[in-house]
Amino acid sequence: MSSKSNTRWLVLALSLLMALVSFSAWAQRTDGNIGGLTVAGDQVTAVNTGTGFKREAVADQDGKYRLSSLPLGEYIVSVVRNGAPVANFKLNVRPGTTARVPNLTADSKPLAGQPAPAN
């Protein structure tokens, strides 16, 4: 084989190796996300039921929110509007995915008898 041919094979082999390594690293993610759609300004809180890990976000002007890079596990997601709890959901965060919370609208009524979560 010529030197030029050897170089091509080396480049091809290294490219293939890099692709396999990057795919393997992606497949081993140890975090996930939570996202959804509600009313702009709503406070969204996710608490991991196993560890107590907590993350908060405020829905943007379009009502979208995303809680990123969450440790895996089961979460209780609470939505509070103007100080009143509107909804609670239980869901699981899995590696490399976004768990979707059901969409809420301005017509969603506050939950009766439940105080807003403490900060």
C-alpha cells in the first residue's frame, strides 16, 4: 500500500472510532429534563421524591418552561399561579430525555385546600 492509501485508512479508522466513542458517551447520560407549557409567569417547581433535590423555573412569555440536567428519578412537579397552587404531577426523569408535563391553560383552576409550596 502507498503512504497516501495508509493515511486514508488511518483517517477513516480514527473517524469511525470517534463516532463510536461519542455515541457511547451520549448513551451513558445520567440526567434528564422536564418541560411543559402553562401560563406566562407561573412558578414551576420539581422535587425529586427520592433525594429531595429541587429545581425551579418561571414560565416565559409564551408559557414555556424547561428544567434541565436533572438527576434521574421520580419527581413531583408543582405549578403555582399568583401564589395559588394550580397543579401537581408525578413523573419520571429518564436519561437523555425530556419528561413532558401536561399543558395548563389560564382556565386551570387553583387546587382547593392546598397551600403554595414553601420556598
